[in-house]
Amino acid sequence: MNSKIVVCASGEGSNFEALVESAREGRLKAEIVGLIVSRSGVGALARAERLGVPTAVISPKAFAKASDWDQAMVHQIQAWSGEWIALAGFLCRVGPQMLATFPKRIVNSHPSLLPDFGGPGMYGDRVHAAVLAAGRKETGITIHVIDGEYDRGQIVAQTRVEVREGDTPALLATRVKSHEVRFYPKVLNDLVTGQTTGS
Ligand code: GRF
């Protein structure tokens, strides 16, 4: 039976859409049962509506305590019978209840070759700007199973992406994302079908 995946996003949602399409076309042997976003008005929500995927807005700001937010996340994932969680541009740090409830089942895609250019504050164009500032000739994508730290945890797969002469953070971001929307669904499929392991 296909695994049930809940996607968590905070932004545009191109990776979310790629996961939904891959699942519907059978390349990702899973069902995307819902999308959780950390704030309203983000592009990912509009995509989910267009694609007919159930959504929930669960903003940390709406809760008095971080543990209440954490618990609300777990409840929503369980309400959708989610077995795997795919973070796709999700800008919140996953809480201890989620980690304990879904051990080794929370997966993230980071747009660099971790451990380089990861950690707190390293998201969006900041990652690509740092790669360019360091004069790197290549960058890439890392799919990893998460633990309690930003951009840490077991690396499942990486792929390389070239840095070109004259690249800007925006150009590099676009090139990385064009690879990521194919790579992430493929690696996630390997994980949920047991062809690779995050442990
Ligand atoms: C992706 O490159 C992801 O790796 C990073 O943020 C970007 C999100 O893009 N963490 P999108 O929301 O999937 O379009």
C-alpha cells in the first residue's frame, strides 16, 4: 500500500507541487495526504487548492507555547494518517513531540551540499549568496532525515549542481530548484519504498 506523506512548507511550494505530481504520476509511490503551512497567504497554499490537496495553517505565532504548536502539528498529521513528513521550504524548527512521534520519518531538502552552508539562518537566497561569496564552483542539494538541529541528521542523498560565471543568488536558486523538483521526489520514493534508508 502507498505511504501517506504530509508536506510542510512556508513559501512558494514548487517542491510541494513536484511531490504531488510525482505521486499522482506514480513516480513517487505515495499519497500526499495534506499540506501544512506555517503562515497564511503563502504560494504553497494556492497550489494546494488548485491541486485539491487538503491544507492546514498552523502558525507558531498562534500558540502561547512552542510545545502547543508542536502538539497541534502532531495532531494534524495524525488526523490525515500521515506516516512520513516531507519538509519543503519549511522555515520552522520541528519540535520534540514531532520528532518522537515520527522517528526517522521526517525528511528535508536543503539547497546546498551539507554540511556546507547549512544551519540557523541559512535558508532561501542566503544559502546561494554564501556559496557565491565563498567562490565555490559547485553547489547542490541534500536530502536528509532530520533531528532536532537545523540541517543536521542523517544524509540520505546528495546531487551536485554547477555554479556558473556571472551567477547571482537568484540565478543559482532557480538552477538548484530546477534540479531539486526532480531529485527530491526520487529520493523520497527510495525512502518510502525502503530502497534506501535514513539510518
Ligand atoms: C527550496 O530550494 C528548499 O530546498 C529551500 O527553500 C526552497 C523552497 O522552495 N529550503 P519552494 O517553496 O519549494 O518553491
